[in-house]
Amino acid sequence: MAHIEELHAMRARLLALAEACPGDDSAECPIINISGRMLCSTGR
């Protein structure tokens, strides 16, 4: 996949996550959930 296509896919995923986030600082935010999984999988 070309770099620009990867960026478009990332943008689409982030927009979908932002749309699914309730925006009320609750722990049920998909952006927070995916960020935590990414940190755990990278060992940070």
C-alpha cells in the first residue's frame, strides 16, 4: 500500500473512533481504549 493510502486509512479510522467517542470523559472512549492497547503491545 502506498504511503498516502496508509495515511488515508489512518485518517478514516481516527474519524470513526472520534465519532464513536461519547465525549464525556468516560472510560468507555474507543480512542482511549485503542491507545492503551497500542502502548501495551509496544512495551511502553
